[in-house]
Amino acid sequence: MKKYTSSATVFGLAFILVYLCLSYFVPAWRLKLEADAMTYFEESMKHMFVIKAAISFAAGALMTWIYLRRGGKR
């Protein structure tokens, strides 16, 4: 059971990290929006959601696969 919990944690963290990096560090995908911080955050999460989610899912799956291949928690 710990193996599945730890691999789900690795997937979740990788997904969130990659999604946030795509939202804020890829210049072509950044929003040009003059707004307060919370509004900007909400809109940047919605902007190009499908593409960013697909890339993040692939990166999360890859990181989980690497984690499990290297032993993970048993």
C-alpha cells in the first residue's frame, strides 16, 4: 500500500510542479494581464489548460515510472 501512496505522491508533486512551471516560465504561454495576484493566478491556471495538463500528466507519469523502476518504497 505504501508503494501506491508514495507513487501517487510523486505523480501529484511532479504534475503540480510542471504545470506551474509551464504557467509562469514559458514566455509564450504567460498572460499579459493587468490584475491583482489572485485574479492573475486563477486566469493563468485556466489559460491553455488542456495542453498544459497533458504535458504535466506525461511528465508526472514519467517521473512515477522512474521512481518505481529505481525501487521506490517497498
